Amino acid sequence: MSAPAPGGLHWRPRTYLLLAVGAALAAAGVVLRDPTPLYLALVLLLAPVAAAFAAPRRDPVVRLAWGENGPLDEIRVEGAVTPPEGIAPEDLEVSVARPPGLGGPSAAATRVEGGAVRFEGRWSTDAPAITPVAPPHVVWRDPAGLVERAVALDAADLTVVRYPPELTRLRLVRLDRTTVLPGEIRSRRIGASGEFFGVREAVAGDPARRVNWWASARRGRLLANEYALERAGDVVVFVDLRPTSLGREADERLLGIERATALGVADSFVAAKARVGIALFGEFLDAVPLSTGRDQRLRIRAALASARRAHVGGPSERGGVALRRFFPPGTTTILVSPLVDEAADPLVPHLTRRGYPVVVLSPSPVALLPRGAALAPEDEALADRLARLLRRAELAGTWQFAPVVDWTDAGSLGGFVEFLRRPSPRRSS
Amino acid sequence: MNDLRRRLGLPGLVVTVAAAVGLGIDSGFGVVVGVGLALAGGLGTVGLRLAPDARGRAAAIGPALAALALGAVAAAPSPLAAPIAALGGIGILLWLLDDPDRPSGGPARGRYVILLPGLAAAIAWAGALVLPAGSIDFGFAAVFLVVTFGLVAVLLGRPDLFDREEALA
């Protein structure tokens, strides 16, 4: 449910214009002792009063039904704003701004149809994206545009998610199971929720009956039971949110790709009944502990939607150390990082030294590098080739510790999926 | 044709410019200047209304309103000048209601914006005509009396007008 906009009746600028001209005419009529300006003043001064009397007495609450669809590179946000009885849809001003990071028109097109204001926004994206769509700004406005009143929306939030469709094949990847927390032993009891598998950190929303009180007492913090009838394995998606030397603009683009990709990977593994956790490493490490199911999917989505690039990057060792606080060693770890400054402050060795088998998915920043405006086409091709060679050399250092998939085509992750299914020596996506 | 009518707000603009011309003919500026001023105001409004920039379109009422106001101030007092000025004001409101950036049907939905000021001006004018000379103030008193009665009737019919918004936490 979106928060209502600040309420109340507001005069619009043209009202002040009418009132100012009306007041000036009234003064002129009195000074000149001429009734003609007074008649015009009377009309101009009374019009805003009449408009205000026709306004709804309270901020109306309108119903918003909306959703998004479209292929990978196109995002169509459609919806309808239905006013309550007594308010004409023609008097509602609905504006839907283009979500940040998308291309296309700055606002959605609107039309009045069937007693509702319908809107449709068609935007495009050339890379994976996870973008919250701001709720429409709706106001009631009188037909003359003299007065308006804020309108509250009754609607669910909407987030646009686009990631390469090949990620759905990740469920075929075989994951390792990890068991280290206290009390994580096989149980002979078969409960209504399935076979007991182990314990994990309790998270908000866990019912009390799922809390393992004995294990919690031993560990000193709340742990919850998990059941393992169909559980496949464990995986941590580690998202590197530290700023890079590429600059703010390129960082923001890479952030959008990283977040959407991490969500796609997490969604696919959760759909395969695996336990999935998320680690967000900026200056410090925030985590969504391992779990599975629909609630976990929503937790991961919320965490990634709110993830921002850190202003200051934490040291790589901190990332490795902090990961141990949330996830047991041995958990398969997919690191999503552009690895731009990996040579100066390596993160991968710190993770592998602490027992995490790491696979690196590295969105290539080569396409985001600034181009020389005066370069001839052949020089530009040469510069591009040099940048790719440099990138290859940088990644080669990381290959000593973990396999790296250099992700060059933002529209496809087929190479990465195949790599996870059948790991093989160095290759590019 | 219908599209052009809406884009320009022709009914309101014609009424406004006609009123401004009527006032300009009998103004202290002289016929040529008075009429020229009225036509320039109308043309300025048309030009701004066709502007691609939304801020330009929002300011389009300015020239016509200025021309009408100048005409009303400069017009020689007469029994006809007052209703022409009021008619020009009604034209301005009609023009505002015919906004091409909003769904059509504005004049019908916003008729109250025209009716209330129009009624008030009509009563004032009728009072001024019917009452003996020098009793224009009675005409205005009658307007305010009628408007007051109207407001009281509305308030009695809709007691929820006195409801207050709940404070937001």
C-alpha cells in the first residue's frame, strides 16, 4: 500500500492570476468610480470560489490496479485508476513517471475509458534491471484547472524485474549441501511440514513453532528448524556493492545489472527448493540468511531492490570474515562483481581461504568505458580490443582462486548457466 | 476542425476577444488602439496555446486577460459596457474549461464555474438597470445577498462540508 500524498485543497497558479487581476480591477473600479471593471472583477473573483465548492470534501481514495509485462528488453507498465462514486475520472490527473534506469518517454500515456483512467508506459532496457516503479501521482483537479486536491492510492507496490531467461535453467545445477550449525542432525520424526533437515538463523516472520529452542539456547541466538523433503542444496549469492574506479555513472549501471542478475540467480535456485542466501557487501556486509520458499524469495527481492552502491568500499578481508557470521563454510558462493579493482584489493581469495567454493560472474564494464570522441572507427576498434585484452589479463589473476565467467553480453547468461552445469576451463559468456 | 476548435479553445476565445473589442471600441484609447489591443491579446493567446512547451501553454491566458482588463478599465461607463466586461470574464472561464491537454467535456463538467459568477454578474447588472440611477450599490448588495443565500443553502444541504480532515500521524 502506497503512502498517501499530503492532503488538502490547493489553489493552482492560474487561480492566483485570476484573483490578482480581479483584485486590481476591483481597486481600479473603486478609484475610477467606474462599475465596468467591477463586473469583470466579480466574475474573476467568484470563479475560484465556485471551483472550490465543487471539489471533494475529503481526499478521495482511488483504486489502482496495475502490472507490468513485456519481453526482456521492453517493459510495459499498464494500469487503471478507478475513482470512487461521485468523482468523474476526467477530473483525475494521473501521471506515471518513467522508472530510473529505463529508456523511452518520460511519462506513461493516459486515457479515460470505462469509468477509469487507464495508463500505459512503454519503456526499454538494454541490460538486466530491477527497478521499483513509483506509484502514479494522482490529483483531483476541477475542469477549469483552478483548484486541486491530493488523492490517496490503494495499491500494491510494483517492481520491474528483467533478467536473462536462461537463468531458469539454473535449477538443473547440482548444489552441495552444508551442515554445520548445532542441532543440525537427521531426525526420525516426520512432521506435517516434511522431514527435518537442520537449523538456520531465525528471521522475521518465522512462526514460533519453527524456532528450535534447544539449539537457540546453546547458540545464544534464535535458530529455526528447516525441513528437507525436497531440498536441493545451499547457495549464497554475494553481490559486490563497493564503488569502483569507473565512476558514478558506470557504477550505477553495473549496480542495476548486478542486482537483477542476483535476483534471477536467487529466484531460480529457490524455485528448485534450494536454500538461498544473499550477501550484500558495500562498506559492511548485510545478509539474508539461508532459507527457501516464497517468503525467502520476497525477502531477497526486497533486499536487492533496496541495495545501493556504497559510498566507501569496505576492505575485502572484511567481506570474507563477515560472511562467516551468516553462512557456513562450504556453501557454494556465486560472487557477482565487475572485478574492476580486484587486483588492488582482492575479494575472491579471502572468500576461498575461508572455505567458500566461489564461482565469479563478472559483468564486463568494457562497454561502459568512456569513448574518445575524436577516435576514428579503426582506432576505436583497436582501443576496444586493448580494453578487452586488459580485462582478460585482470581476470586471469582471479582465475588462480576461482573460475570467472566474464559476462560480456548483458542480454544472455547462457554461458554462465552452462558453466555451472558443466564446469570447464576458462571461458567467456 | 473540431481538433482545432479544442486546441485554440475557440468558443471562449471568441467571446473574450469580442468582449475586448466591444470595450475597445468605446475606450479612451481610441478605436484603433482599443481594437488593436484586443486583437493582439487574442493572437498572443492563440500563439501561446499552440506552443510546444507546457509552461507556455499554461501562460496562454495572460495576453487575452490583460487585453480584456485594460479594455474594461479604459471603457467609458455605460449600461452596455458592464455586461460586456462580465461576458468577457465568462469567456475567459470558458476558455480555461476547454483545455486541450485534458479530457474533453470540460465546459459541461465545469458549468458551475461559469454559472455562479455569471449569475452574480447578471443580478448585479439587472439591479443596476432596474434600480433608480445612483443605486448601483443596491445591485451589488443584491448580488452579495443572493450569493450568501446560495452558500447557506449549500452548507445546509451538505453538512459534511464542516468535517475536518483527520490529522495524519
